[in-house]
Amino acid sequence: FGRIAGDTVGDYRLTFDPSQWIAPLNHVFRFDTAGIRFSITPKLLTVTAEDKIKTQGAAHPLFTVRYSGFVTGEDENNLTVQPTAHTTVAENSAAGTYTDTIKVSGGVASNYSFVYVAGTLTVTLKQIFDVVWEDTVYVYVYDGAKHAPKASITINGGVLWLEVDSIGPNARPTAPYNVKVKNPSDTIELRYASKQFTIVPDTVKVRARDTSKVYGKVEPAFAFDADKTLVAGNAFSGSLSRVAGDTVAGSPYAIHQGSLTAGSNYYIDFVGANLSINKAALTVQADPKIKKQNAPNPPLTVSYMGFVAGEGEGNLTTLPTVSTTATQTSPVGKYVIE
């Protein structure tokens, strides 16, 4: 006898070859295979959820399974749908042993029937570590860079440096930065007191330059020198000012910081200077005069050139005087008036 070819689950009809049979003398064989089948049934495949351990509060691990019962040369890739493992235990469940809570289901295969074996999930308590702040100074001077305070824990006899929130770069002298430590693993718990770190403004020394002007002239721009270059992104703004006054007698006038600022990242250490007002040049020209011989000398007068607009000889403390060597009886001629 034989059967229809095939090795997957199912029923296969029997076959025979009459030429292979020799009947006794005076006898004939009659074969009837109707309704007779050769059956291949699904093989049992055991799928076991692997036990897992996790820390309390941590995300569930990847649940995995192992197989037992594959036909030689086959594996899970020969399944139509591979079974998956899952659990009903919540991620935030208390520490403990949760027996047979990792379940397996969902496998589909034409040549295998499944037997599922549940696994155990063990939830352990978190390890608690005290954070040590390595920085002893919690105030930084502005330098345009971010700063990362140092913190560590001791684990398994060694030092583990932790990732810490960086602060800056801008100065905040009255609003400290609250620094947090980043947990390197959800299997541990960090215990620490929050630290406040401050970035204070840097100091730039600004020295005003002495300057001068002539009485009545336009005010010069006040200049200054700084002892350092500001970090990129910062700049001076505003202007210097001076004590009020516009007379030579009140000179010099102190130059102050005024509205000059370097921004919130800098304190200005200001060194003042002076504005000197110098006298304006006033030209006094004796007016030419003519008289007849033996006549009295005419009144001698002068003309001015150089008064500041709106001013005149009334603004002089003492008026200039002029004289000449010519007298009433001087001979005809030219005489100097000075």
C-alpha cells in the first residue's frame, strides 16, 4: 500500500498497485480503499513565558518566550503568527513575586497546536543613593558659557558621575537657577537636596576720557575706554553725562556714567573724567579816526569780532580801552590807536 504525497497536517488517501499482488490459483483479489485515510495531526508545541525581574516603578521589560517541540529544522519563523507574552501586573505595582502572571497567547500555525506555560514576574525595590554635590561654590561669574555643576553617587564601590542640568549663560543675580539631577536608571532612586546656583554679572572697568571745548562751541561726544571686550551678544548702550554748566569759570565739569550700561550681564566700575571749557577768542579792533589839527581828539571806539551768539560787550567784566599818542596840537600825520 501507499498514500498520496504530503507532510503537512491533513488526511491523505491510501493507494495500492495491483501488479504487486499475486492471488492464489482460482482466486482474485478485490481491494476497496474507500473511506480509508492516512492522517497527519498537529504536533504539540510548548511555548513558555520566560521569568522576568524588574525594579518597582520601572517600565516593564520586554517579555520573551521559549519553545519546545519544533520538528527538526523548524523554528518560530515557521509559524503563521508567533505567540506573544504579556502581563496584567501594573508597572507601578508594589515589590513582590507575581507567579504565573506573564501569559502567552496568540500563536497560529497549521502544523502545530499550542500549549502555553505562564511565567513569573518579580518586582524588586529600588536602590536609594545619596547624591553628593562636588561643587563647593555655588556662585559663578558671568563668562558667556553655560555651567554644569558636578554631582555623583557611589555605586558598587565606584563613583558614578551624574548628568546635571546646566545653568546659564546669562547672569541672574537675584533669581538663582534651581538645578536638578537626571536619574541614570529607572532601577535606582536618587536622594538629594535641591541646590540653587547663581551666575552674577562680571565687572568691566570703564574709564571716561578727559575732553575739552571752546566756550560757545558744540558739546563734544564723550568717549571712554573699557578694560575688557564684552562677550559676543553683549554691547554698551546709553551715554555718558556731565555736570551742568557752560562757563569757563565753572570749568572743569565732572563727567559721570550717565545712562551708559553694558547690559544685565555686567556691572560697570566707572572712573570719571572732566570736561574743560576754554575761553573763546574775542578780537577787539580799534576803530580808525580822523580829526583836524588843533581840534580835540574824537572819542576812541572799538569793534568786536567773536562774541558767542546773543552776547556782546555787556557780557564783559571789564571793557577794553584804547588810547593814542596824538594830542590836540600834534602835527598833521598818522598816529596809532591802541
